[in-house]
Amino acid sequence: MQSNIRCITQACDLNGLTYRYIDTNKNCMAVEELLIFQLNRTPFNVESMAGFCKDKEHHYDLLKDKINMPKTLGFLDYDSQEIFKQYLHFDSQDKVIEQIEQNFDYPLVIKQNKGALGINVFRCHTQAQIRQALGQIYDKQSINYDYVALAQQYIKPKIEFRVIFFDGKPVLSYERVFAKTEFGARYWETEEGKALPVTDQDLVQRSAREFAPAVTLPGLRYVALDIILNEQDELYLLELNSGPQVNHFIQSNGEAPVVEMYSNILKAYFAS
């Protein structure tokens, strides 16, 4: 049973809600025959918003003029099929790199557009590192192939954290701790890497205010925001996630806070 589903099960028990498992592995469940939960996906968002959150370039384009986000540019694979060439603006690696170096200072971030779990996210200090990053993202033999690579302004973090929202209100927040390294795309694999609850709730409420245009988008009731507080105490939204996983948080904190989160969500849903 996947962690999200196990925690939802316990939240249902706390609230006296009926549920049944749909599959033999107990990773898909129906609550009160009204809500279907599948792995880390919930029934609270419309399909288009789930796709929108997965596409980092799209949510940057929509929100960049409304909230603080690192500058980001997307580049289509220069070896795309003919049918996609109408969307191609730079038809070689050299031309892509030229555009990146014209628009960004080093260090910068190169990452795949639709990735998750920090896969294919690179901090680059040199042109050679950009070439290597693009090569990995555009590797059609890889299970992690993406036809869009993003170049992004690097924001040096003072704190990097995630806040999960339901109906525009924060329901869980945690800091991504990656000691002895300045770049923690896969922070749980770094030395002393862990996910710890955010103790500064003023920071959480500030995030809710500054990023209200993101957490109040129509059709997006449940969403996690990945946020950086930089050394100048400015907040930057990195990306949105409509199906946040809780495994790494549970590794550091146990299931109780996540069960409480889902319990509060279910109470709010059935009270509305």
C-alpha cells in the first residue's frame, strides 16, 4: 500500500468515513463512494489543472507576471519529429546553448519540463555541463526522456520548503534540509538530508499571501508549492505539484502529521 493511501485510510477511520479498496494492492480507494483516490492522485483537481501543474513551462508562463518565480525558458528537443518542427525555434544544441547563455548568468539550472522527484535537474557552472544536461534530458533511449528542457535562473536558498494547500489554505508544510550541499534537488539522498516541519508559521502564512494567485487557480483545490526563501528574504515559487507524495516527509516524521492533514481535508470537503 502506498503511503498516501495508507494515511487516507487512517484519516477515514478517525472520521468514521466508509471506504473500500478498488485494487488488490490497495493503492486505489473509494471514500463514501464519492471520492476516488489513486496512489498520490486525489479527486479534488480537474484534469486540465493536473496537466498544467505537471508542465512547469506552462505554469511559469501563466504565473510569472503575478508572483515571484525564477526566470525560466523552455527549449524543444532540436531532434524532434517532423510533425513537431512547427514549434521548434532553435534547431541545434549550439543555438539552444547560445540562447541560454544570452539570457542567464552562471550558475544556472537545467531541468526537464515534466520531471518529478528531482530527476534530471542539474546546476550548471559551465557550457560543458549544459551540454551534458541537455544530452541527458533529450536522450530518447532513457525512460526519463523529455522533449522540453528548461533553463532556469538559479536562486541560492536560505531555506527551501514545500507547503501543501487545500482550498487555498495551508494544511502541511515542511523544510527540505540538505546539509553540506548548496543544491538539493534530491535532498533525501544528500548527507543529513531530511524533511522537517516548518516551525515558522509566519513564513507559511506569508507564502499563502504572496502565492495566492497560484493556490486559488480555478479547478485546483489541492496543490503543493515548492518554494525558496533566498538570502535576501525574498520568496520564489519554483513549481506546483497537484499530486505531492509524502514518503520523504514520513521517513523523517512518521505518518501522524499526514494523517492529520488528510483528516482535516476530508472534514472540510464533507462540511462544504
